[in-house]
Amino acid sequence: MTIMSKLTRRTILKSGGAAASTLLLPRFAIGQADNRPSVTIAVQKVTNSNVLDVLREQSNVGERVFFSSIWEGLISKNWRGSLEAVPGLATEWRRIDDQTVELKLRQGVKFHNGDELTAEDVVFTFSRARMFGESEAKSRSTIQAFEKIPTPRPGKELPPDVPAVARRIWPDLVRVDAVDKYTVRFYNATPDVTIEGRLSRYGSDIANRRAWDESASYLDWARKPITTGPYKVVELKPDVSLTLEAHDEYWGGRPPLKRIRFLEVPEVASRINGLLSGEYQFACDIPPDQIAGIEKNAAFEVQGGTILNHRLTVFDKNHAQLANPLVRRAFTHAIDRQAIVDSLWAGRTRVPKGLQWEFYGDMFNADWNVPAYDPKLAQDLLKQANYKGDPIPYRLLNNYYTNQVATAQVLVEMWKSVGLNVQIETKENWSQVMERAPTRAVRDWSNSAAFNDPVSSLVAQHGPNGQQQQIGEWTNAELNTLSEFLETSTDRAARKKAFRRMLEIAEREDPAYTVLHQNATFTAKPKSIKWKASPAFAMDFRAGNFEA
């Protein structure tokens, strides 16, 4: 303990006069009075891209550290409820017409640098400089992009993935205007029934304009963005940790934690051991078969369950053995999905009805199903395709997803049983998994539904500017035409018909992917910590959701 830290308010006041004034000016005693706890959260990965830009880090692990700690949008989600839309940085919004939405900003919101949120920051966030680059609205041509960790740049040139993701989220946004200091209008080039959903989704979060202007480079800014969330970035150590500290001027109330540290601990056993020893207060991505062992200790519990995310197997139709859709169809019919759910997930998740969710409401196709488990059909399809048993690579990460390796091993055996010669190739990172090469054939992925409409997933992930097409993995002309219709039509019946046809193409006729199961996430913690898990990867540490 330093001499300074031994000083109390009483001893400072006793010293009197100038000495007291000198000591009190820095408000050191106030800082020392902060008795809020700090926590360490063991995660398997902090970010994949080693930046904190919501347009660059579009991932499950990014969602965990971003929301609702750092980034916030105009329309938010109820992280403690059912993820329904709720007011965020905007208090209200209204439709002007099919192409225009007006929002009123919450007044008095402070950024981490002390600036007040105004319409200027919103206009900047959706500008060419920050989001769109040279891309154009109302263009369905695929923006070529590739997953790479950004390298330092002397200026603020956007990495190619940023405008690519921006047009994935906002294909037809023309501009955002400031009506007054606290009012903004979003103008679309086409009708769009999903503008409000797009405003609430991952990637439409608001950044501080002055912080961008004052940053030396994009990378400098992206590793310490200035936002409005309850916690601000102290330090990002790539591939190691992320440290946040309380933003005490947060509009939603004083944060209950002094500091949050997300620490990369790739091995499940190490995360669990660290939790039980008290080194970590939370351990994320707990496999279901480990839950009972943790909860044998009465001091600990595991929270979580299914989320709006599906695990997929994804195909590169450019690979020589996968060019024939009959081979990809054989993959889909060789999988006993329920066996995976029962054996690896202890029945804690389910096999969904394809790439869709019930919260789509009347857009949900209740009578649709994933391809049936039919080994005989799979064998017949391979025979029709004249497949001769040539090797097909399966690029794999080491448990980036919960149970990823175990699932892959089961899948390989199922595929082998029908005659598919699938060979696992373990990779270190997503750049290696995505690399364009003759060995890119099969990989793992997951898709989320960012809001309650099919454009949030099927179009956003597999349409003209979905990741699969942007990295040159798969494309289909009819699906692309239907994607544009789904994004611009206001006829709900016609939109639902188009969506069903898209499912037929992407999951049956020309498989882009096949859904394995709905994803689930489980987090372990001491029972003494009063905290509720969200139905998402995101972890909520705002006022009212943490008490030690």
C-alpha cells in the first residue's frame, strides 16, 4: 500500500489549508471510495478480428462483449426479456412513409468522452466515412470481401469488410438527415418494412464523431471506440483480454461494476477450474455435459438455454466434389440431427424448422423441416452424382463453438457411413477457415436472427451481400432475385411465398448450408452473484442486473 492510499478524508482535512486543497483537487479520495466489485469473465475468444468495431466484428463472441456493455443503437433489445425491440438512444420513432423513418433522440446521453449525443453523431455513424465507403444504395451486386485481421493503416480508409457488412445491413439506405439537434430521419431508396428492425440490429450502433475525427487511424479508433454504453474501453490486448471500466455518466444509471475483464481461456476445463477456484466470476460456453459436475458444488449454478442462433454446416459449391448439388444434398440427408442433440447437448436444444424462427410471426413456415435423415437417399444421390469417394476437406476450429470438435467427429462418421470421404483439417483462426483455395469445401458456421423477419438471416447471411456470396463460396441467381423482392416488397403474403421458395433453394435444391440444431449458450457463476443471463450471447451488466 502506498503512502497516498493510506490517507483518509479525516487526515487530509486535519492537515488544513493549502495542503488540503492540493490533495482534494484531483478528487483522489472520491476515487478511493468506489467499492463496486470488479469481475473477470473467462471466454473462449474475445473477438475474432482483434478490433471492437461492430461492423468489423460480426460474431457471437463480439455480441458477448459489445452488448449491452459498450455499443448501443437507436432502437435496442430487451436483453432481460425476449429480445423484443425497446427504446434505446431514441425514445420514439414513426413512419413518414414506406421509405422514411423519423426518430427522436434521448436527450442528455453522454459519450465516454463527455460529449452529448446529438443528431450529428447519428448522421456521422451512417456516413460514407464511417460505414458505407464507396458502396452505393440500391445495388445488389455482391461486394467482394474476405475475413482478415486488419493491419495498421496510416489513415482512416475502411477495411473492405466494413462497407460490405454495412450494405448487408442497409442495402438501400440513401442518407440520414438531422432534422434538428435531437431528431433524425432515415431515407431509403426503396420501400422497406424492416427499417425499424435494421435500426435495432447488431451493426447499427452509434459512434461519437469527434472521437473518430481525432483518431490517428481506423485501427486506433477500432480498438478503443468512444460509444454511449455503461462501460468504456480501457484496453484491448489482441488474443488475450479486454478490460472495461464503468461509465458513470451512463444515461441508464450508474453501472454496478467498477471493472469488467474478459479473458481468453480457450480450454473448457481451464474455464471451469478457474471459476471453481475463484479466479473467474463467470465462465462462458459451458458444454451441457459439464453442467451437472459444476452444479454438484452447491455454491455454483449454470444459466442459459437456446438462443436466436442456429448451427450450420456450410458448403463451397466451387469445390470440385461439391459442384454437383446432389453431393451437397447427400450431406444433408446423412445427418441424424436428433442424435447430435440427444448425445452432445443432453436434449437441452432442438432441431429447428430450417433457417427460421417462430418469432418471425406470420412469416414463419410452420410446415417446413430440415432435410430428413435418410442414409439410403444419401447413398442414391451420391450414386446419381457419380461420386467416386474423392476426399472432401472439412475446415474446423478447435471448439470455437460449444461441442464443435465432438460434433464434427460425429458428422464425419455419419457422412462416412453413406460413402462420403470427409477429412477434417483443423485451423487456427477464421482467416484460415475462409481462405479461398481448392481445399475450401465444408466448414462450420452459425446464423442469428437479428430481428423478426427473414431478411435478418437468410438474406443477410446468404443473399447477394451475405457472407457466403461475399467470400465467393456460394451463389444462386434465383435466390438473389428473391432476396431483393423480400427486401423491397410490402406485400406480406407475397413476401412469405418468396421466403419459402428461398428455403427450397438454399436448403434443398442447391444447398448453401444445412441447419444442424438451434444453438444454446450456458454460463456458470457463483450463486452468490445475483445476475440473470440473457437469451443471447450478450451479457447484461447494467444497473439492476448485478448484485454480489
